[in-house]
Amino acid sequence: MATHEFPETAVSTSPPRHTSKKRQELIEFWLFVGPLVVGLLAFVYIPILWGLILSFFRARNSVTPTEFVGLQNYMELFGDPRFIDSLQTVIIFAIFIVPVTFGLSLGLALLVNRAGINSGLFRTIFFIPTACSYVVASLVWKTSLFNGLPSGFANNILWIVNEINPIAWINSTDPPYYWLVLVTVRLWLQSGFYMIIFLAGLQEIPRTIYEAAMVDGAKPGRQTFRFITFPMLRNTSVSVILLLFIEAFQAFDEFRNILATGGSSGTQILARPPLVYLYNVAFQDQNYGRGAAGAFVIAALIMVVTIVQGRLFGFGRREHQ
């Protein structure tokens, strides 16, 4: 009787196919995400941690901690009248820039939203300044538009309109014309960005609401804006206000470049926001410990203002049905 011999089944030593695929996906993931993680660690999180450490140490002429002083840097900071003046300056700046930018951006969004087929062109025109550097715009405002010379753009306009003598816009402290320069350059740079945010909010409002309001007798224009458009833009408006306050407290470039007249000029003392003050403390006085402490104080103030505004406008509350 014949016997049949079956060949032995070969045992595969290669890894399962799904394991190899997972390993490949993991490698591809870290190839894409790895540079971002390394960049965040090297340029964001490690400097923040190092700055926090420096704020509790005496670090003069070096970023290396030398002597632990606890909260002394923070106490000296609040005991410096120049720092208190800088806080008052940024509050005044926020009072000017926040409502003006909010109103201008909303107005532009309403106009562009009604422009029909030309809305894309106007969106581009108003958004282009957002791509401009704050430093470049500040220098243009300082050396060309408001340079204080008879040939300056602003002084030329004043002379043509009413033959007004040239005004020293930046060096004048009484009245403080330099505020006009600071506010207008920030308006030109920011309004287009927030206009786009408002446009997105306007396009989310259902058209049926306006149609129903017109059936009920509402007149298009002021009535629909007051009772439909603005209430429906509530979340967008709150977000814009929060962002504007944060950016106002972070003001640096326009103050540093427009009012950098050297020495102890009046305008530089009257209009020195906290970041300019801390820049001088850290890089001119070489007091890195106090400069780091001030940075965390400003960050804490921004967080407090943001939380308070969010609570005032109802963020974080549950709506009762």
C-alpha cells in the first residue's frame, strides 16, 4: 500500500503585513510632525521654561542664573514707576485702538458683503496690508506720511485743505499727536484681517431670517442690522474684541520704531508700552532676570483680561433652555 508524504509547511519568519504598515505610518507621521515638535521645543517651550527660571534669579549681563532671589525681581518691577507708566500707556492705547478697529472692520465687512461680484476684489484690496511687516509700515508712517516736514503727506494735505502750518506729529507732546500716528498705522495693518473674520460671520447668517423680517415689515438697513445682523454676530464680535485686546497689550513694533527718537525724549517716556520697557530693561540695562519677570507679569495680565472679558460676554456659561 503506497504512502504519500506531504511536504512540511514552511514557517514564515517575516513580520505580519499590518505591523509593517503601522511602522511605516508611524515613521511618516514623525517625519511630518517631528520638525514642528523640535521647533516648538527649541524656540517656544524651552525658552519659556528658561525665562521662568531666570525670573527667580539674579541674571545681569548674562542669561545664566547666578543667585536665587525669589520674588525680588517681581517686587522691584512693580516698584519701578516706569513700569506702572508703561501699563497706563498700553491701557490708553487699547482704549483707542480696540473700538476703532472693531468699528472700522465691521463697517468694511458690511460694505464688502454687499459688493456683489466685486466683493472678491475689495477683500483682496483691504486684506493686502495684513501681509505687510509692522516694522516696514512703522517706518513708512514715520519717514513719509507723518514726518513733520512741510513735504510730508499729512502736512501737505493740511496745507491744501486749510493752509495749516506743518505739525511735528511724532515729537509733539502737547497736544500728543503721536497717538494719531500710532493708531492709524495699527488700523491700516489690522482692519483687513478682522474684516475677513466679520465677513465669515456675516456669510453664516441664514438669508431666510432677513426674508422673514422683510415680510414682517422690517426695513433693510439700520433695523435689520440692529435686530438681526449684530446679534447674530455676537460670537464673532466677542472673539474679535478678545484678539484686539491681546494684540494691544503686545504692542511693540510701532512704538519702538516710530517713537525711537533716542535719549529721554518726551514722546518716548509718555508712550512706552510694557514690551518696550522690558526690552530696554533686558537688552540695554542687561537685567535679564527682571526682564523675564516682566514678561510673565504681562502674560498673566493678558490671561486675566481675557478671562474677565470672556466671562462678561458670557463665554463658558451654559445657556438655559
